[in-house]
Amino acid sequence: MNICIFVYTNKLIDSVVPKFDDGRMTKSSSLDRSAGIAVWRQILETLKAEIISGALEKGSRLPPESDLATRFGVNRHTVRRAIAALTSEGILRADQGRGTFVAAAPLTYPIGPRTRFSEIVSGQNRAPSGRLIGSSLEEADAMLSHHLEVPIGTVLVRIETLRVADSLPIMVGSSWFEHARVPNLVTDYADSGSVTDALVRAGITDYVRKESRITAELVEAKDAQQLGLALGQPVLVIESVNLDMDGRPLQYTRARAPADRLQLVVGGD
């Protein structure tokens, strides 16, 4: 499987390397105020990394804003902004009168020869679901002809899907298939919520990932509505080609996922 990672955007996708102490949350953290990354964003990334590592476990209560402000050497307003952003992403949960709690870690999403959304989500003790949000028949243009290795003008079926983990939208995707191979795909996917199950109904029992290309861009209005994002936020774009077990291109997908809800893990063959 080939994996190409190209990241481009006209807005900086911030990142920061947090500091840990034997896997536990640190009592104090220094921020790099000359890094060109907003202080509240550095705090957000540090807390998120601690949630991913398990230093802050799901269901645990976040320290009070005053303690976090002392830890990072900032005012409470700055901490509050980071917490609000994590809450809007579904990573934190505010319970009135009780405090702020870790709701869920960002989804760890491995990119490899066998990439199955339902299996990945279920393996992290979260409930996967898929919903059909649109479909159409289209003729293959030069780009789709190249990816699916079919003549230009071949009739393709396109499905638009929304993937959810628990109640949190994770990914919207546009996928193209040769219509003659999967004539009932729209109905089968709408019924099952799973591409894998829909393909089995068409007699295609397994498939593998040929390649993935990962980029980034600012979310479009339609995707923002489906994912619950504000305009201007970054999304990861994962373009992929899947092959059937005879090595024939089966599916081309262009998926978009909130950059703060997904942690891509790239492995070897």
C-alpha cells in the first residue's frame, strides 16, 4: 500500500509538543510564546495530548480553571477558551454544577492495507454508525477514470456518507464505484450503514487499500453543517483507492474529517 502525505492550507494548523512526567499530567507547563502559535491553542493541544495518552482518562474531571491557569502561567480567560474549544469538539463535557469532564479522546485512526471504519471505532469501545446523505449516477471524468481504471464516460455511482462514533460526527465522504459492479449499492448502504456490508451483498467479499493521500484544507459550508464545525476550521482530507482481491480498483473515496477529532496513525504494509 502506498501512503502519500501532503499538507496544504491557507491557514496554519497549529500544533505543539506537550511535556509529560512519567505518563502523568504535569504540574506546570511552559508555553512557547515566540512560536507563532496562540497560547490558548498550545494549552488545547497539551490537554488533548494528555487525553490521548491516558494521563487524563475518559470520565475524569478536569482540574479547575484556576489550577490550569496557574499551571500554564496564563489568566483564566485563556484557559477557558481552550476548554470551550475542546468542549465544542466533543472531547470535553461540561456538567453544570459539577465541573468539566473528559468525554472522549480523539479517535485513533490507523491507515493501512485494511482500513475499516466500523472495526476501528468498535475497537476503541465506541459505537460506529454510517448514514447515507446523498447519491447520484455520474460519468467518469479523467480523474475518476484514472483512479478506477475505467474508460472516460463509464457510469459510476457516487454515495455521500456521514460516519459517526457514538454521537460525534467523525467523517464525511464521497465515494465512487463502477455502477455495473454494484447496481444496488445505494439501497444496500442505506440499509446497512456499512460499505463493507453493502459490497458483500454485491458479491465482493473483501478488499484492500491500495493508497492513501492525506492533505488538509479549510472546511466547506456543506461539510461544516454535517460535521458541526464553524467555517474556517481545518479538516483532514483523505483520498484513497481500494482494490478487490484480484487487484482491480473498486472504490475511490475523498473523505473529510475534523483535524481535532481524528488522530491518523500511518503504518507499513
